[in-house]
Amino acid sequence: LEKGEVYLDRARAKVALGDQPGARSDFGHAVELAPTDPLAWLLSATLARRMNDLTLARQHIAQAVKLSPDDPAVALEEGNVAVLSSQDAIARSAWERAVRLAPDSASGKAAAANLAELGPAPPTTGETR
């Protein structure tokens, strides 16, 4: 676990220095060695999304959600990954959860802004006008 946390810290430093490939490698080690740390999964998913690896981003954010479903930052990123994967309903649900969990936090405010950009939900099937 401690070694995984070191890889997580090193990956974060590499992201800050602009070394995405190096950070990607270190996040891989971090989630392998510290598989119960939701932050490792969240940050790995975020980097994967930024590197346009949506398959990996979806896998890693799913694990972060499983470990920390009530974290607004996790909910925000779940929505970010979902919207880029053309899963607007999942994005909307995740962003609504982030807003509900922490409306005044940075994650809650970003989620609210994303919801405003996404626009109103489409009517459900069978709804009368």
C-alpha cells in the first residue's frame, strides 16, 4: 500500500510537470499496489480522459465510484467521462449527484455548470404532453 501511495504521489508530480506518459505509468502502478484507494482510481481516470483513452477512463472511474460513491469529485469525473462517451443520461445522473452531495464545493459548482451546458433532460418515453 505504501509503495502504491508513493507511485500516486509521483504520478501527481509528473502530471504537474506535464509528463503525461510517465504519470500514466505511475498511476498504473498506484492502482495495482493500492487498489482500495479511490483517489488513485479517480486521478488515473482523469488522466486517461485527458489523454483520450476513454476505455481506461470508464474502467477506472467505475472503480472509483465503487470505492467512494459519495465523493463529489468522483461523481463529477464520472459525468465527465460519461458525456465524452456519449452517455448523457449517466453524465446527468453523476453530475446531479455531485451537486446534491456538495453544492458549494468546486466539484458541485463544476457539475452544476456542466448540467447547464447539457441542457434539460429529454422527455421520458410514454410521457404525455
